[in-house]
Amino acid sequence: KNEVEQSPQNLTAQEGEFITINCSYSVGISALHWLQQHPGGGIVSLFMLSSGKKKHGRLIATINIQEKHSSLHITASHPRDSAVYICAVIASGGSARQLTFGSGTQLTVLP
Amino acid sequence: EPEVTQTPSHQVTQMGQEVILRCVPISNHLYFYWYRQILGQKVEFLVSFYNNEISEKSEIFDDQFSVERPDGSNFTLKIRSTKLEDSAMYFCASILQGSSYEQYFGPGTRLTVT
């Protein structure tokens, strides 16, 4: 069974701090998504990666396929970064490419 | 930028009623998905759809649920006889093509069953 675990579940930071959210998964994957969910409920895809590292603005995502682990980093955090960050994976071998989701990390950035 | 749209944004229905949630995926996408998120819980996979048929479904997707792509643009999720536990946010998503894994999400429909 494919399990996706995230840590921490909740994270409170001061504006400007460097933030790391971790994700580990239990099966081989084809790809991993980092998603952002705001209080209204909508989901936005931040990154999709299958190896290495991606950077977009102040966000950096890394993945280690051998260790089955990914991290999302936010540099110079800002209150507008406050949201739930969700890791989701596509298990390798399947044809349907559906996502299996972690429980999310609630990030609150205080001014 | 093309986007996945969903209607309605919020649906309130009485237990036992049928509901149809609608999604318009990005026009040249080929793989379609429904996910749901019960309040306070993780997002769960319901069903995937490709080439006008279900390609995979989860244990949640029982006989009360059905999906259709009736006109080549809309992608619908029907719940035949809603239960209180069907109250959730329902997300539609799509993928461009076979070589891609990047999913594009709609804004969701919040279903409340009373």
C-alpha cells in the first residue's frame, strides 16, 4: 500500500524565516507533486518533479528517489505563504497516474 | 493560461437526492480524475477516466458513483443517492497526454448533504 507521510503537520514561523517541509513515501514513484491549498479550498500545483531539484521564486523542491524523500523549502517566508502544503505521488507501474496524497502541512507565517 | 473549471462551486442537497458535479477539463487533455477531500482529512482518489472509460477506481467509488464525458468537453461525477458522509470538497483534475504526469486541478465543488 502506498503511504505518503509529511512532517511537520503544523508549522508556525516568523516572517523571513527559512522553512522546510518534508515528505516520505513507501513505494517507487513516477513523479511527485507539491501542492498548495488555501483556506478557500482550491489546490494549486507548485512543482512536479521526478528527480533532482526545482526552483520557482522563493520556493525550492528537492527529491531523493533512492531514499524516497522530498523536501519543500521556502526562503524569506512571508505571511502570504500561509497555507496547507501537500505532497502527492504517482506510483510507478500504474497506467492511470492517479495521485496519492499526504495529510498536508499547515504553515502559518506571522508578520 | 488554460484552466480546469468546475460547477457549481457549492452544492447543498438533501440526503437521498442525486447530484451531478460538473468539470470542464483543459481542452486537449486526455486523462481525467475526480478526487474528494472530507473536511479535515487528506485528499483521496476516486476515479480516473481515459478514452471514454474508467481506467481505475478506488474502494470509495462504489455503485452510488458514476462518471461520464457526455459531450467531449464536460466531465461529470454523479452521486445517485447522497449520504451525509458524501459531504466533501470534490476536485476534478486532468493530464495532457500519456507522457506527462503533471495534473491540473479545478477549483473544487463543495458538496454539503443535509
